[in-house]
Amino acid sequence: PGRALSRGGSAPVGSSAPLTGKSFPLILARMGFFGKRPDLQSVLLDQKRISPGQAAQAVLFGKQENSPFQEAVVRLGFIDEASIAQVLSEVLKLPLADRASKMLEVDMDSGLTGRVPEDFARTNNVLPLFEDNGTLTVAMSDPTDMTVVNNLQEVSGLQIQAVVATRSDIFAAIDQLYHRGGGALIAKTVEGSAPATE
């Protein structure tokens, strides 16, 4: 199962330090990826959650539809969002943020929208969750994307700790946080709802 995240601080339960933009690549190396930066495709292939043929189809579909690999593989029906989030949480040893864990409930008075602009959040499918001692914890559907992690660190001016959530949960939470002021209804999104990509 995915690891729980403590609401009382920025570090995941059982972790000795936050997973920052600087330390996260070292964690990936310890997971056996070493000098090669893993991406979602390689993780899913390594875990045998998709076949090489399915991966190739998803890459082609993504190019045709101008969609990220994660969205393409889900739209083609090769794997569902929840399974992607679960395998990323397990393989990368990152907490899983979902409706059940209530980690997608964002304090409307937290000021996080000032740290992460809405256009950045939507374009990169990231949700700021909370800030603690110079570290910003964010939900990401693809924490293997270190370009997004590094850009987020630059935009926010904070160290970044990533947790995993599904794309549709994050998009629904972004709608709540940036258009309705955030609050406790963020996590209440319909199961299996697709993100608005048009």
C-alpha cells in the first residue's frame, strides 16, 4: 500500500527528512535507476504493468493527441489512474494522497496560490498541499518528472516534497483551490472522472 503522510509536518511517516528537489534524485538512484532518470513509462514497463507494445501505442497516441504519456495510457485503457498512482507510490517510496487519506484538502487561508500560480499548477498537474519549514509539499501525478520538480522549486522559492495522486483528483482539487477558494470539499471528486483537456 502507499505510504501515509503526516499532516503534522512535511516528512512522510517513517522518513528522516523531507524529499526535496535535491534529495529526490538520490532516492531514485537507490531504487535501482542509478544514473538514468526514470520516467513513468520505464517504471510501468519495469513493473510489468504495461507491455512494450502498449507503451509504443501510448507514445504514438500521445503525439497525435498532444497528451502526456500518463493520460494517453489511461485513455487507451491499458491501465487506470489509481493503479498508476499506486505503483508510483510503491516504487518511488512516496506517500499516496487520495480522497481516503484526506490529503487533498487544502486550507483556503494557506496562501499557497501565491506560491504556485494557477497556470503552472494546471499545465504541470501539481497541487500545493502545505508549507512547512521551507518545504512545500505538492501532489503530483508523475513525481518522476524532475523538470517539473525543479521548475516548481524555482517558482515557489521553496524546497519541494512530492506525494503521488491521480491526474483527475489533482485537476478537481485545482478547480476548487483556485476558483472556489479551496477548503474541505477538494477531495470529493467523482471516481474515474477525466480531466478537462480541451
